[in-house]
Amino acid sequence: MPKPLVLTSPRFKDGDLIPIAYTGEGEDISPPLQWTGMPAGTKSLALIVEDPDAPDPRNPQMTFSHWVIYNIPPSAQGLPEGATPDVLPEGARQGQNDFRRQDYGGPMPPVGMHRYFFRLFALDTVLPDLGRSASRTQLREAMEGHILGEAELIGLYTKVHHRGAESPGASPA
């Protein structure tokens, strides 16, 4: 029986706090990620990082996306710390997160302890170019019917310094 797809980070375990370096209060860089157990027939991978607790975990109103990346080649065994377009595996494409950026945007929730779901999908196809403004929702629609396996890593974070919490226009993160 094949091993299931597993997603891990050497910087935090499933259900643990995300180190501040990988948040909007720190260096705002992506954590290193590793995966194993690629399903047979995998042609590409997609990764979505999202917060379903926005803006307030006591009254969530939206799922806020922090990273949208797809067409990661199945030969890749992970993503390095601080992954930027110049170090992403060849062919990988980034969509737009809810910060309106095409890269990783670290956690910085306005209030409370939030959960951040790092979801990795093994796909039976290489997706067409969805464009630089492709959202989490558009990627999910494009993946429909093509998912061979899925893995999840959950990190937790609450704002440490609360700077900017009172500023007008502060977005849920």
C-alpha cells in the first residue's frame, strides 16, 4: 500500500506556533516545507496557505489566503525557506494572495489565535497558466477533478506586538 502524501516543515510541527520569522511581524518569509508520499501519476503539485479564522476566530467571516502556488513539478521534494520566484522549482507559478501580492504573505492576525492551513495537492495534470492574479478560489476550481492526494500542515499564530491593530484599513491576516 502506498504511503500517503505528507507535508512537514523543519521549523514547526503540525498544530504548533509558527515562528515569528515567518510572519508579518518578523521577516515575512515563507517557512521551509518538505513533502513525501507522492501518489502515482502525479504530474504537478499545488500549495495553498490560508487562514479560515479571519478576521476574528470568535466570529470568522472569511478565509484569507496567504500563498497561492501551482505547477510545482513532482520531482520537487519541498520549497526552501524564503522561497521567491527565482528559487521556485522550474515551471512553478504563483497566483495572487489576499494581500494582492504574488508571493508568500506571513500571518499577522488583527486579533486572537488563528490557524494557518498549509495545503498541498498532488494533481494528475499540469494546469494551464491561470495568470498572475489567479486567486485561491480560481486555483481550487482549476484543480477540480484532478486531485490525486492532499496533505495538510497547520500552524498557529497570534500577534505578539499588536502594532498596527488600531490603524485604519488594517486587513485580516
